[in-house]
Amino acid sequence: MLKTFIDFFKNKDIRKKIFFTLGILFIYRLGSAITVPGINDTVFKLSATSILGMMNLMGGGSLEQMSIFSLGVGPYITASIIIELLAMDIIPPLAEMAKSGKKGRQQMDRITRYLGVAMGLIQGFFIVKLFSDQYGIVENPTALSYLYIAVIFTAGTMFLLWLADQITTKGIGNGTSMIIFAGIVADMPNNWRTVYNAFLGENATNGLGIGGFIAYAVMYIAIIVLVVLMQMSERRIPIQQSSSHQINKTKGDLNHIPLKINSASVIPVIFASALIQGPQIIASWINQDAYQWLAKIADFKSPWFLCFYAVLIILFTFFYTNLTIDPQKMADDLNKNGQYIPGVRPGTETKNYVSKVLNRITVLGALLLTFIAILPYVVSAITGLPQSAAVGGTGIIIVVGVAMDTIKALKGQLTQKHYKGFVGK
């Protein structure tokens, strides 16, 4: 691994891309420290269990600071999920765009950005109003002030998307993913400081001491290893070329279809949290009594509600996996390309076989994702740590996934450079 990193920096082009990406991320973190005008110095903390807490996590604490990048790339991500879902034969024009190659994807991205602007304005307005009502953060609490701050938030989101585009074009990895990655990583030192104070500080909240801190560190590393294994694990369905498309069958002709055990990534956790917290946020704008009643029911300290949350994650994992991976389309593509699964007839039997395999591996993926998602609440209940600092959660899944994808992309570029050099000789 160390040799790989050394090779990255030895390569002039890759080294230039790495430093360019770091420069863009520095601009992002600098902007995250700039508070929007019209906000007082009121300090507030967001619950890690809420949708707003998840937005704050992905933004590296920007939402709690009410910075110009408070919304992060959240509105764009939400808009992307909506457009992707609508493009799955729900809205025919979007479905046609999705199938029409690069030009169609560019049109979809343009629509997504317009929708992201609208969602940024709506989210920003109601978030500021909510925080103003609860914490009194706005100096002049009027509708015009809320709209003014929402416009700044939305402008910050669009500027972040521009920075992300620069990373994608001139830097390393996917720009949007790198922005989210940087936000989560930036908040990790603060979480570790919280953990240290909880175990070993002067005002330690539990009596576990150094043993508890070491156990926490070991568990943290173990969860990272588990996430890496979960991200890398896949079920490979062998496929072979039909005799009508080849003259000689050799072992090298055998290929495979890779199906990841966690194809849905962290989307099910976001969906489950939105379903739970969405009604609370809406109620907070309409009726405070209804909000308090919903907040009392949706208590993550309750074992029964935590079980309900786990069931939602599992259901959404199956829902989103079957929504994004179409066994019928796989069967049709194999048939068009003159390929087949050994021992399985083309057509309906192939579709049924892929569906059966997909559902089986999704069981394991859903259970692992659920375990990692609810672990912070369990650890918090046992140790007394804040849920944002407890081990596990969606943050680790995102960070590990982005890091693995980025390293894989850099290795591909490095191999390509070596290959070109070899050919050039």
C-alpha cells in the first residue's frame, strides 16, 4: 500500500491532480467556516438521529455553524435520487434521456441541477425558519430574511457543485463524492476528541477509562474492516458466449456478472431516516404540540423503535436494490449479446435465476447495512457517548466507499500510464 502511494506521487500527472483536488477541498473547508450574514452567535447542536443531523454530518458541521455551505451538496443529491427514480419508466421523456447515451445524461444532469436549485431554496427557507423558531439564530426573523439566507445557502450549494465539477474534470475521483468525503473526514477529529473526553477527560461521563477508549478504537477499526469487506464483496454469476457467436469455446471465454451484496449503498438509511424524521420536520412548522408528540414516539433510545428503524432499512434495501437492478433487462441484454448463464435457459429462466441470486445476497447486505446503521445508537446507550461520536453509522460507509473508489481510479490511471510507456518503448 505504501509503495502504491509513493507511485502516485512519482507520477507527474497524478501528483498534479492530487494537489489540485486538495486545493479545491481547502476552498470548500474555508467556505464552511464563513457564517451567513444575519445570523447571531447562538450555539446549537443537532441530533445525529435526524435528517438535519445527517446533512450536518455530510457537511462537516457546516449546518450547525450556519455557514454559506450549510446545505452542502444535499439538494443536488436529493434531486439526483428523484430524477433517477422518475427515469425508471415513470416519466417516459426522462426514461428516453437515460437510454440515449451521453447527450441524454447531460440533459438529465441539467434538469437535476435546476431541481437542485428549487430544492435548495425550499430546504434552506424552512431550515432557517425551524432554527429561528427553536434557537433564535436569525437577528431579524422575517420571511424576507429567511428567503435571503436561503438564497445564500442555494448559491453555496451551486458553487460547491462547480467545485465538484472541477475535481471530476481536473482532479481525482468523483467531485461530488469527494466533497461529501471531505466534510465527514473534517469532523472526525472533533468526534475523537469527544470520545477521549468521555473516557479519559476530567469530566468523563463513564468509568470505563483507558480500557474503554482502547476498546472503542479497536471496534472502530473492526467496523472499517467490515465496511471494506461489505463494499468489496460480490456474487459473480458466470456467463458464456453461445456457440453461434464463437467458433472455439475456451476457458478464457467464460465471463461473469458481478452483483454487489450492498448495491444500495447508504440510500436505504437516508430513505428510512426521511420517512421517520420528515413528518416531525413538517409538524414543527405547523404545530409544536404535534411535533413534540411525534418526537416522543420516534425515540431512538427505545429498543422497539430501533427495531422498527432496522426493519425500515431492510425493506428499503430490497426496494432500492430491485429498483436499480433490473433482472429482466439483464436477461434481455445477455440474449442480445449471444450470452447465457451455464445451466440456465435464456429468457424467463435467466430472469428468475438472477432475481433469486439478487434477493439472496441482498439479505446479507441488508443485515450488514442495518447493523452498521444502528450501531451508534447501541454504543451510545451502553457507553453514554453522543450518537454522532459513536462507532459505526453512515459516515464510515460513505468515507470507506469513496476512498476505495478513488484509490481504484488512481490505480487504473497509474496502470494506464505504465501501459502507454511500455507501448511507447
